[in-house]
Amino acid sequence: MYEKRLFISHSWTYSEPYLSMVRLLANRPYFSFKNFSVPETKAFGLTSQYKLKEGLRQQIRPVHCVIIIGGMWTSHSDWIQFELDFAHSIGKPILGVRPRGAQRMPVAITQKANFIVNWNSDSIVRGVRSIS
């Protein structure tokens, strides 16, 4: 078992799903990961869009897998769309995670994800391992 490098996409405005995902994976036995995402507590200071995009590129380049939580806010986030597009353009595997109780996933995720799983630790870990 080796450590998986993950980028967990999130919006600082809607950080609870991200924090729940990190806790879920951190508590999963026999799964080791390093989180390359920048949490809200370490948010970038005010900077240009170019610098923010470059910061995201630097977070995504070294990872084994990009995890996108499929909340409907994803459809309205230019940053999450940028993360999806960039990860896809450099061939990074993308795992879409359907939130608890959700029936649908945003189209942007279904178009770019290599695999979509439900929100539970076994499915997420199995998905990460199968595509990375």
C-alpha cells in the first residue's frame, strides 16, 4: 500500500462537503493519502486570476487522482470547471463522487469523470485505486 496523492476539488464558499470528504478518507483503514488541495483555512490571498489558476495547476499536476464532489454548486463554479478542464487536459484521472441522497450529477462532471461513485468510503477508495 502506498500513499495516494489526491486533489479534492472544492469551493471555499461551500467547504463542508470538502471537509467531510477529507474526514471520510482520513478515517478509512488501509488507505493512505496526501491531500494536495488548499483548504479554506489556507486560502490564497487576493491575487490575479492567472496566479490562482497557476496555483491550481501546481496542486493538480503531481496527483494520482482528482476527486470532484458532484454538488449542484459545481455547475456554477468557474474554478471547479477550470480544475476539471485542466485535469482532463493533462490526463489526470477524475473521480466524480455523488453526494449522499443525490440522484443526479452535474453534466460537467459526467462528461469528464473517468468513474463516478456514491458517497461512501469503500466506493471512493475503490474508485481512486481503480483509476489511478
